[in-house]
Amino acid sequence: MNDVVAPLFSVICPTYNRSAKITETIDSVRAQTLQAWELLVLSDGSDDDTDDWVLRAAHQDPRVRLHRVERSGHPSGPRNAGLALARGEFIAYLDHDDLWRPGHLKALLGMLRAGADFAVTGCTYHDADGAEAAEFAPLSAFWHPQLQLLGPMFEPSRAAHRRGVVERVGGWRGGVGLEDWDLWLRVADAGYTFRTVVEPTAALLMDVGTRRNRMPRPHRLPLVVLDDARTAHGLLRELRSGRHDESFRAAVSADMRDWYRRMDDSGALVRPLDWNGDLDDEIRRVVSGEVKLFEELVLVPDRGRYALARNLLCSRTEHAHRAARLVPSVQPRVLRLVRDLAEDGPGGRTGSSDQAQLLGP
């Protein structure tokens, strides 16, 4: 099996100064039940002993290949270099601090062989000590173009696609972060088919030091504009007081149910292939347990007044504008509640949600 010339999967793993820890990631690939793979470890100018550890693994298993690239400090460059070297029919990604369970590639292959262009599995999240850091909700394995537009879905270590898909939409791009979200959105815009499962075949590191948690949030969607800073701060304090949590959770739940029904009625909502739960029950569970109310709200000066705005995590202005145009139709009840609270206080001014202008650089 080690002499396979044309592997089914090319696994692309960018790394930088991971040292001996890289062997855990490599070993998780070597332990796959599906053995027709090559592992391309792209060392992004590592200046410690990472390359030595990769070479030791390559000596033990020639399917492991080390390639050094000039230091870029961003995973997009190494991933593009890996795509140029890949020989597999399918491409899978593995970040150097994540691990796969033995059935990961087999689960991806099942979806790709069934006709998907892009396949994603479920995962678990752990911290640096190995303890569970967050729950994986089945709802996060649903897919629709609108879901892809509004949320940073599908970490690379969960995903695989047919060879050539990424190159045809322009490859991996650099930026301040969330390059995976940017790429998957372009893949969705190109009309490629997505399939998912809930089965947790990847173990992902969730740490405050990751780039996603450090990236700036330059774009904001204004919800209401108020006359002065005192009024704006008063509204924000009122929202965060907890007195309105019940009504806002009910609004979030109702908005989500309506949105998911519309997406389902369109025929484009992708449900996980291995999940047969009740969608309304899952929405209620997520809203009651995981939605953080008002966490992303900020106050922003706006032409002499103050906007209460929601941070948009999008890294590109065009993406943020598209998201801002969609939000009013997705969360009408939530936005109406915010505007009603603003109008109850002195100095508030609200406008139609269609007229909201995106705040940003």
C-alpha cells in the first residue's frame, strides 16, 4: 500500500514550528482505515526541529512527504503549494494542531463517491489540555448558501473536496483570518454541491490563542442609531441587563424556525446524511443553550450620533455587505425588538432595516 502511485486522497497539512507535536497529527493520518492517501506537510519556513520530525515520519512511511515553502505566516500559501503538488483524486485538509479519528477519510469518501463536490464531517472541540471545550451541535452540520454567507462554517480539518474545485474558484486567499470561510463561500457561489455528516471524525483544538480569536472585526451592521452616547450606552445596558432575555430568545427561535423552513422549502437545505432528528427541537435546544445574547454588540460613532451595531466577522468588505443585506430578512423579530426598546427611550431613532448602512473602514 505504501507504493500507491495515485492515492485517493492528498492530505494537505501546513505547519510552522510544531516540533515533536507534529507526529501526533501525522500518526492520526497513518491510523486511517482508508489507507490510499498521501500526506503533504508544508513547512512554512519552520526554524525549529519540526522538519526533522516530519522527515523521521517520512522515513517510516513514504506516503508522508515534507515540502518547505518560504515563510508567509499564513496557511493559505502553504495550502496552495500543497494543491500544486497533490496527486490525489480528492483533497483533504488537516491543521497541524488537529487530529483525525480512524474513520475520517472513509466518511469523506462515502460522500464524495456519492456525488458531492465538497464533503464535511462533524467534530469534537478540545482545549490545549485535551478537555472538551465546546459541544458540537448537529445544526452546525446543516448547509445552505445563506448559512454559508452568514456564518464561518466548516473548519478545514473537517473538509474535503474534489481535486480542482478550489483552483477553479481562485485558490486560497490571504487576509486577516477566516480564509476558509472566504474560500467555502466562493465554492458555494460557484454552485458546487455540499454534503455533510454529524459523525465526529475530527478532534479540533479550540484555544483563545488561535488566529480566529485574534482577528480584528472591521465591519459592523448598525441596528439602531441614537442621538447621543448616554442614550446609546443606556440602551446597551438595558439589553445586557437580562430583563429582556426571554423575549429575545423567543424572537431568535421564531426567526430561526422561519428561516430554516424557507431554506428547506427552497430545496437547497442540506441536512446531515446521518441525522434524523427534529429540526424544530434542535433549534430550540441550540437557542436555549448556546446563543449568546448581545455579546457582539458595540457602540460606534456615526456622523455625530451613535449606532448600536453588531460585529460582522467577515474579513472582506464585499462579503460583509452581502451579509448585511441578508440579516434583516433572517432576523426581523430580533431587529424589531431592538428598535422598539430604542423608541421607548429618549433620543432614539430607528430606520427601516433595509436602509441600514454597513459601518466599517
